Amino acid sequence: MEIQTNKRVPRGARTKKKIFDAAIELIKTKGYQNVTIDEICAACNVTKGAFYYHFSTKESVIEQIHLDTDQIVERKIAQLLKMPPSLKIFQDMSYFYGEITVERGVEVMRHKLHSSLDSDPLSGGYHNFFDPEKRPVLKLFKSIFQEIQKNGEVIQEVTFEYFFRHLIITYNGVVLDWCCSDGSYDLPSEIEMATQRYLKSFQTKYQD
């Protein structure tokens, strides 16, 4: 979780970061099911009361990954938008997403994918993931896509919702294979290549 630890960061945010980082490191090395809240608290020297103040359950630590990733991605997009919008932004973001995933680790991502399968579809969590009104970073992606489409780089018939949903399917498919392979290959490069092939299907002119 990218919260800078310095005097300008509120104490509560620093404590939450300590808990999050300790939990992720333990899960990376031992696996989600083999880590207890007591171990997390001991690893970062906080009380169980402090843990439950910031996280309602161990699972909520995993849920925090979505929020953190969105914040990290927003900052990365701001850097990429110094250049004119193009489909290459989505390709570059795919490599960056792969780097974040590798940093999280195989065990963390295995549980994240597994918990997505176990989630209640009626709770709205899965649908909220694709709702620009619920996720500011998605609203940003949508505005970039619409600008690219307006410039004629992307075919007009496709909607952002279709484009983004299948982009995530591409990402998750590679991540799932990477997890099944125990992280044995270069994930960022593999995701970037898969994304490049996917993006070509939406270009008004195919490029080599």
C-alpha cells in the first residue's frame, strides 16, 4: 500500500500501512489460510484492537488491494497523459499492472482470484468493479477511451463497457495462468503482449 511513512502522514494511516504490509508479506510466504490475525499483529507490533480498528476481518486486507491498486494506477495514468491519448496507454498500463501483481505475489493473487469466485454476485461487488460511478479510476479510463475513439484510432461500434470488461478478462486470464505456474515466467511482459494482441482488434487500422 503506497502510503509514505513520514511525519506528514497521520498516525492512523501509518498504522494501517504497517498492518497491511505485514499481512501481505506473511500471506506471500505462508499462504492466506496459514496466516492468523495474531501473527499479523505480532509481525507489525500492533494490538488486535488496532487491527480491528482498521480492518474488520483478514479478508478485508485482501479487499484493500483493489483500493490501493486504483490509487497507484491513477497516479501512473497522470504520468502517461503527458503524451496525447492513444491505445498505447492501455498497453503501458497492462505492463504496470503486471508489475504490481508480481509485487503482491502468487499467494496473494491466488486468494484474490479465489475470493472473487466465492463472492456473492447479488452483493454488487463484481458489478461495482465495472461501474465508472463507483470507481474514479474507471471514469478516468472511460474518458481516455472516448477521446481515443473520437480521434478515430478505435472503431466506433464498440462501447467502453465492452472494451474494458474484455480487457480485464485478458488480464485475469494471464494472471490465473501465472498463479497456476507458480509465477514461473515474466508476468508483466506476458500481460503486455496479450493486451497488445487484444487492442489490435479494436484499431481502425491494424499496425505491425
